[in-house]
Amino acid sequence: MRLLFLGDIVGRSGRKAVVEALPGLRKRYDLDFVIINGENAAGGFGITEGILDDLHDAGADVVTLGNHAFDQKDTLVYIERRDTLLRPLNFPKGTPGKGAGMFKARNGMDVLVINAMGRVYMTETDCPFRAIDNELTACRLKQGADAVFIDFHAEATSEKQALAHFVDGRATAVVGTHTHAPTSDERVLPGGTAYMSDAGMCGDYQSVLGMDTGEPINRFLTKIPKGRFEPAEGPATVCGLAVDVDDKTGLAARVSPLRIGGVLSKIEPAFWVA
Ligand SMILES: [Fe+2]
Ligand SMILES: [Fe+2]
């Protein structure tokens, strides 16, 4: 099974790049399943139902979120009827929506997708390790699901790497999101779980985390807000992680970053390019 994950979409530039590129990527790589983190898709803050529709139309199977999950207040309402939109699993009990779901891939296989949030340098949540452990205990690889994909939305690489090793052999892949900068540490862990500390954002990299540089610089200099954070509007780089799944075990066979467009160097998953 061929699985593609794309990191945090930031604003119009990120949306445009993903919506334009994804149909071609699905075809070119013959993708079975596509997950996108959309927590910054609406002007940098959260996601609207219309944007969710656009991402599905372009070829996304599941959209994950993070600390910005509910920045668009409507999300609290519509997330309850949109099964393909996941917010962090370890949000307080009673939070609308859900943090994990089972989805059908194009090849007929069942994919469990989990979205969870870290706790180091982040707002307080329940323990992500225990929350994910509960899901994996209830749904074992090749018993409950053919593949298990975890989007771990966290700041600290230590927490991301610890979580990945904690689930190594029980999940197909753990990919980090939230820092908006792609790391070059993608690998398959000893137990067979693919890992990358951060997928990077889908946004304009001539920016501060996808935002115009003026206001971030101002806040570091003065601590006095002068205006709002506005997404940078230059051409976006589509950034993510390609995972080739061993269908017999549900573990990762091969893993590669993917970077297309914008100012970052292009990277295509060699094992999917003829
Ligand atoms: Fe983000
Ligand atoms: Fe985030």
C-alpha cells in the first residue's frame, strides 16, 4: 500500500499548492491513501468545512488537526458530522469530534489514523502516550487494521522520538507535525515503524512558519502586538512523507520525504518514481 502524508497546510498559498498538486501526485505515484494536516488551512488558523471539502475533492482521505483545531468556531459544530476530520485524541473528555478513526484505502485495506498532541512546550492535554497506547491495544496491526498511521502534533523532537519508539512495531508510521519545518531524519525504526520528526508545512517558506515576517519580527522585538499574523502569499512548497507499506505485516517497507514547488529543493520518493 502506498501512503502519503502532507504536513500543516498554511493559508491560501498552502491550500492552492496542495489542491493543484494532489490529483497529479495520486496518479503519478498510484497512491492508496492520503492524509493531510489542515490545522492552519484557514488564514493560518484552523479549518472551515468548505476547505475540508476542497481537500477531499483534491484527493485527501483524512484531514488531521492540532493545537489550532478549533480556531474556527464552526469546527466545534461541523466536526461532529465529518468523520474524516480528526482533532487530537488526547483533548479533554467531551471535546467535540474524535481523535482516531478507521478508513478504507483505495486498495480496500483498513487504515487506522490517529491524531495526538504533545505536551512539551504545548498547552496542557491528557497524556498522549497513554491515549495512543489505548488505541493500539484495542486495534492491533493486521488484526484490527491493515495499517496504523499516527500524526503526532508536537513541538519537542524528544517527545516525538520517544513516542515513536514507544509504538515501534505497533504502528506503520509516526510523523511529527506542528513545527512547520521539515526534518531530514526519516527512517524505519528497528521494529518496522516509519518515522520523521516533522513533515514540514505546505506553505510559503519565505516566511516565519508560513506567516508574513513583519508581525513575528515585531513581536520578538517589542512584545507589543501591532497587527495580526497574516499567512505569506508566495508560492508554497508541498511537504510530506511517503510511506511504502508492507501489506503482509502492515509495517513500513520504505520511507521518503516529499517536497515539491516553492523555494525548497525538490525531493520525490525514489521508490515510487519509475
Ligand atoms: Fe501548524
Ligand atoms: Fe500546531
